[in-house]
Amino acid sequence: MAEQTGAETGAVRDSGEEWKTQPPYRSPRGNERFEKKWTAHCHCGRVTYWLSRDKPLAVKFCHCVDCQAIHGAPMQWAAIFHKEDLHFARGAEGLAFYHAPDRSTAHKLPCKVSCAYCHSPLMDEGRNMVLMFPGIIEFADAERKKLFDPQCHIFYSQRVVDFQDGKPKWSKLDGKSELMKEVDTIVSKNHTVLGEPRNEQIN
């Protein structure tokens, strides 16, 4: 019989349970004053969470090859929030976890969180922050959606499509790498459109 990973039914393989009582997984009873300003849900609707902050701390397009592979898309659209800003309606129930550094399905930080049923990506969880995906938010209108407009592109050296949007384009992490021209395909040992897999340690 094949080994069960914990992702099949939404069960969680982890040696400790304390994290379930901490943001963003604490139960509604543990956070009765949580203000719901944004609602997000997975594709099948089994997982819902809310955001209490008016707008993200930052928003970015990530073009790294890991995001391309995991999202099955040319890039990832990610908005950064504090863990305390996010609240799952049913805590950790119905969630699947993936720890990229060792490719395990335990809840180990940093990790990627998805719906255990439809497998919609929900967020990347770090030690203090979360990167959530604005595409799953219920936006009331285009004006409110503008609050989630990306400020920059990161890992643009690994892109599969060029953008001419006037936004800063960093070869790797923003502020910690070189800025690239809008149409500038770099092919070298350090910068290649093919890119190299990376496991970014988010805080």
C-alpha cells in the first residue's frame, strides 16, 4: 500500500499541534474581533479565509522557475501580509501543505498551502509573513482590485514572457539584485531565461 502523505484528505503530518492555535490558523473563537475586509476562497469553495488589512504590505510578480512549476503559469501574483492579517474560516481543516526544501507534505516553515480537495494554491507561509494570491479574492469592483496592483517583478531573469509595464524588474529578489531593462533577455551563466530552481526562505 502506498504511503499516505497527509495531503490526500486534508490531514496534517506534523509532530506538534501548537501552530494550529496561532495565526493564521487559530479558530474563530480565538479571534472574535477579527475584521473581515477581504474574502478569499479556493476554486471548489471548501476553504475560505479573510484578510483584515485594507491593502497588502507589498505586491509582486514572481517569475522564478519554482513558481512557474508549482502554479503551472508563467509567473506568480503574490501579495504580502502579516500572519495576523489572515484568518481561515475552519482553521487548518481541509488544507494541504508542501515544504519545498525537502519536498515533504508536513507543516514545516516555509511551506506552501493549498486546498486538499481542489488543490488551489492559497498562500505561501513564512515565519512571520504570508504571500497570498489575489486571484482568489472576491473583488467588488476594479477600483478595489487596484489596491493589489504589483509594484515590481522579481526573478525577471527567469521569465518566459516579456512585460512592458514600466514597473521595476529585478533579476532576483527586489532590492538585493540588479535591475533589468524591460526588454533585455540575458543569457549567461548567472542569468538565464531557463533559470535554476530556488527555495526562497520567506520570513
